[in-house]
Amino acid sequence: MNRSTTSKVKSTSRTPPVDVRRRLRAEVGFGCPLCGSPHLEYHHFNPTWAEQKHHDQQGMIALCAEHHAAADSGAFTNDQLKSLKRPNHTFVQSSFQRRRKHTVFVCGGNYAYQCDSMLRVAGIDLIYFEKDEFGYDTLSLNIYDVCMNRIFEMRMNDWLARINVDDIETPPAARTLLFKSAIHRVNVKIEFKDRKMLNPEDNNISTEFGIPADEDVVFCFFTGDIPAPVPVKFNNSNIQVGSMIVGGSRMAGCGVGVQVN
């Protein structure tokens, strides 16, 4: 058994182990091989899950929910599914649909509400905010690799990512996104949480911003590491830009939260 690609241990959970899921995503270029959607599920076809509870990568494939359901119904032969186990695109793209009357952006323990930009470095807005046609605040990002090539881009919640990376994970619920590449020195996580998912501290911050308790709000959390134009680390408590550390800030109605010239 090749343990780097196969997991034949019998399991009562249909969800494959983390390493198997990651390899199945990478195998198809982090997007459904039939439509390109990055919101992937994991289909057992040789043998089927009903025939044998397994997580053998050779007999599985990552598909979007629509094509997973089609595969479950017998739409594709085993040979057809095997032939799909490869990338047929150079990038993946999707959108975060969670738009609410009130949006609070949380970057490295800093909270921004109705602001223009969270982080501007060398005149480039890396994390900034734009209103859509309905007046909702949306997230925009410019993420560069160590050579200042843009590797991930988001405009008003719509995102596009290159696939020559270690991992892109965004489950079908489209509430979170994980983007990793060791060689590019990028490791980013984005997560949206509605009011019912917020902890008491975040609900209190919502109140501090004057957001009525009976109105819809969504918090967007951004954590991770980006290497350029200068290395920046976003953890749960602060933003680290070189020797500068910014944490615990509350920003409302401001222009730029953190600016590095």
C-alpha cells in the first residue's frame, strides 16, 4: 500500500481524512473537473461507498455538489471518472454571497466598520472595502507572492486564485476559504460568521459600533501570512508588519486603518 496516496482503513465516516481530502482537491486543480467550481465534495466510485466503506484516493474524485449528485446517480462510468482525475484549468474562482446590512471586518484582532481600507502598503491597498450596488460593504483583496505576482485577488466578495499552490479549500457552504502555498509564502484564511455564530465579545463589539441587536450583521475574519510588498502576519490578536504591531483597534468610518509607506 502506498500510504502517501491511499487510505483503505475502514471508516464509519463518509468524510475522508484531512490528508486524503487535500490530495483529492490538488489532483483536480482545486476545482470540479466538469465545471471548475472550487466548492468540492468527495465521491467514492471504485468501489462505491455502499459497496465498501473506504477512503482509497485511487477510487475517489473531488466534484462539486451538482456533479457529485450526478455521479451518485450513475451519470458517469468508472473510466470516465478516472479520466477526470486531473486539472483542466489554470485558476479557480467563486464568490462569498454573505452580504448583510451591516458588515464588520476583523483582521488580526482589529475591527473595521464602514471604513475604506484595513491595510495599505507602499500605496497598494491589500485589504480594502467597497460597497456594492445595493449599499452592502464587501471585501476586496490583493495578495502577492514573494516576487510581487498577484496570486489571489478578490473584488467585492468575488475571488480568483491561481492553482499552482499547496491547497485551496472552500466547502460547499461557501462560508470559509483557505489558501496555502509554502513556496509563495502565502497562508490565508477567510471566514464569514452571521450574528448567531458570534461569541459574546464580538456581539459586544457589534453593539459598540451602534449596530442594532435586531438587525442582520456579518463578521468577516481574515488571518494568515502574506509576503509582499512587505511581510505581514495576521493572527487572532494583532497585525504584525515588520517591527510594528497593531492589535485591539476599533475603526469606524475611517479612511485607512493601517498604512505602511
